[in-house]
Amino acid sequence: MSGFNDYLQEKLTDPELKREYDALEPEFAIMQALIDARRASGLTQKQLSEITGIAQADISKLEKGNGNPSLRTLQRLATGMGTSLKIEFVPTTNHAP
């Protein structure tokens, strides 16, 4: 995987590409948090689907970043995994009021 990481780091030296990549970070974070929470709960996508009533295909799409989950859906998933959902707004270093 280091070959890919080296390639990615080289490409991210382009400021425009880096801005676009950074703009996607919140989506990547949600995808990874969902995957990590599901795995930590010891559930498969199918089991989580059965608990929540959310189709396994939809859970798969969310984990792959091919969906735009509502807050309600994220809450259902969190409850199904025995976790709480926490959303935060954090200040950025480059934003002036």
C-alpha cells in the first residue's frame, strides 16, 4: 500500500487537487467511522441490516461513500451498533469570523 500512499502524496503537492481532496475529508471520516463502529460492535453488514431495518445494500453504499445518509439514518445505525452518534462543529485554523 505504500506505493499508493507515495503516489497520493506526490499528487497532493498540486494545490488544486489538495483542496478538492481535503474538501472530501468529512465524507471519508464518516465512512471510516461507520466501518470502525460496525466492526467494533462485532456486527456484519447483514446483522446490522437485520437490527436496524436498513437494507444491507444501503449500508454497503454508505460504507463505500456512495450514499448521503440522513441524520435519522445515522442515528438508527448508531443505535443498532450499541453506540451514540456525536456530531461536532470544530473551528478551522483558516477561518476568520
